[in-house]
Amino acid sequence: MAGRNGRTVRDLRRANRTAVLQRLYFDGPLSRFELGPATGLSSGSVSNVVADLVADGLVEEAGSVDSDGGRPRTLLRVAPASGHMIGVDVGETRVRVELFDLTLTELARAERPLTQQGYDVEVIVGHIRDGIAEVLAAAGLPPERLLGAGVGVPGIVEHTPDRGAVVHGQTIGWDAVPLEALLRAGSPLPDTVPYFIDNGAKTLGQAEMWFGAGRGARNAVVVLFGSGVGASLVTPEAEQGRAVEWGHLTVRVRGRRCRCGALGCLEAYAGAESLLARWREEGGRVPAGTDEETALTAMLAAAYPADGGDADPVALSVLEETAEYLGAGLSDLINLFQPERILIGGWAGLQLGTRFLPAVRRHAVSYALRHPAQRVTVDLGRLGPDAVTVGAAILPLADFFTRGGRRPEPAPEYPEPAWRTALEERAPH
């Protein structure tokens, strides 16, 4: 039965379960007494919901604490083994697959390097399938136990009703690739386990907002700085984040050609691929036969010698110019969105690290409008190289919470009778 606001008893029960689960997940262990004010639920509702979650194996006891003059209060926490997720990062140098329990503790991982085949669709799909099978076998986990598999990819992800997630990855040569359908064909996962596919910058942002340097911020931008650059915008209106193709803002008319084919994109100046190309063009000694991560490490060593020797002036000049371009690009984000925080992640951002950050901050502030620039902080992300993978695993976890801790139910072959639906909605919670 639906109330005046259109919500049924089933909706209310699901919302109450979601509220309790999320509070225990982010702030637990907590007692039943603490869950009341934390969730806004009555003590009776808390007791009923907790009993339901304990019966489902989602919540377990975690010791006790003394109360003021009464019996000790039992602490509750989310049971780590009550659910599992897979996170996949389709990166620029490798495909990484990780298996997590419900508390995002890593249980197993697999990596597949990307070589000369690059972003060949069949190769990527094969790496993802094989990696999923490998981590499940390593942990001895039946695939039907999974809540889902999240996948972070470069490019724009379109969610369609007939083909699922379709990837438009112009910089990697993917034109409307039906990735979800391709993964499902021959998948090691049963049809009951969903795939969640989204932009890698968005999954990075999701991870930093849940567990990293973005916690507590209502309005933030998380930047993915790798071979190219991208960003995820988080606002009260887009709490799960929204990927923005920041790397393809034009920063120089008739400038360098970007991987996307256009001229003068930010990515053509601030991405690691272009940074290394400019070093090579200006006479720098880029190591031959190495991947970008190794080459960038060599460039940093040349610009900032650990032994105090003479710095490579070309490498230093290119890095300083890149910091200015990156700072100018951040100023656009500051002016457009006025965030509280900007966080820089991605493998190149982590490599450049604190040595690079002061110059980036300085340029961002100098190019931005004064008022929003005074209110923003620019820092590195805290979650390291696994942030995209963790964020991808959060996609099925967030869906699980939205469902009140229940797995997606297969659609019935025939609709349930009206009397059965009415009884379920009237059932006490």
C-alpha cells in the first residue's frame, strides 16, 4: 500500500535497512542506542531492523561497551564475509582486477599488462574475464556469491536499455563499444551477478569521497592524472559523482594535437604521454623500450637528482611548464564549480606527488577568480594506485546499500498476484 508520498511499506523498510547499514559501515561499531540518533529512527525501528539484518547475516556483534549505570551495550558491525565485490581498473598500462569482501578488504588480485595491442577490445575483454576467474579461484569463492563486478574505463559511458553500458572512448579508439554485452557473453559470472561499468575518473572520485581525502566534503573535484587527464565532479546534486571530460578543454588555440584528434586540449599538455613526448622532442633522453610509468620515473630522476647532481634542464623545464598547464586547467574547475576541495590522483599524479603540488597550487590560484580560489584546497588523493579499483568495487556496494542490503531479485516469469504484493507491503518491518 502506498502512502500519500507514494512510498510503500516495502520502500520504508528498505530505507530503514539502508540507513542502519550505512551508519554501521561508515561509523561502526555502534550500539543499538547510538544507532537511534545516528539514523533518526525510533528505538523500536532500530531493534526490528537490526534483528532483520542479523538474521540475514549482514550484521554481527563486535564486543560491548559500558553504559552509564546500566548493562553493557552490545556493539554491532557489518559482517565482512556477508558480501563480496570485484573491482576492475582498465588502466593505461595494465588491467587490474581485485576481489574484496564487504568491508573492502582485498582478498585477491590479478594484473594483465597492456603491451603493443593497446586497447584492442577483445584483448581487454579477455583480460577482464580471465582476471575475474583468477581472483575467484584464488579465494575459493563461488561466483554466485558476488554482489557484482564494477569496471572503471576511459571515456564516456552511456547506459542503454538494450545493450547495457556502451563506451565511447575516442582517445583509445573505442567507438560505441558495447562493453557490458561483450563481458556478459562468455562471462565467468552467472546472469544473477550484475556488471557496473563507469568512467575511471568517476570511480576514483567515488573511492576518495567514501574513504579518502574527500570524506566530509559536499562539493569536490577529483582529478585522474595518468597518460591523459580526467575529472569527477561531486556535488549535493550528484552525490555519486559525475565524470567530466576535463582533459579536452581547449587551453591553446591551434595548439598541440591531442589523442582525441583535436588541437590544443589540456590533455595534450598536462597528460603524462604528452609530457614525455615534449621531453623527447626537446632533446631529453627518454628510456627506450619502457612503459610510461618507468619513463616518467626516469624523467623525475633527471629533473630532481637524488645525489644532488646537476638537474636535466630540459626535463625540469617541461615539468615546470606542465605544472602551469595543470594549474591553469584546475583554475577552470575552480571558476566553473567552486569546489571545497580538489584532489589529484592517478598513477602520474601520485608519481609527481608532493614535489609537483606546490607549483600546481600556485598556478591554480593565480589563474582562478579570487573568491573561489580562496575557498578551495588542492591536495593529493590518499588511496594510492588502487583507488580506481576500489571505486569500481564501490559501484555494486552502493547498489547493495540502496537495496537495503538485498541482492537483486530475478524478474519473475509471471507477475505476482495482487493479493501477494499487498500482503508483502502490509507486513511489519
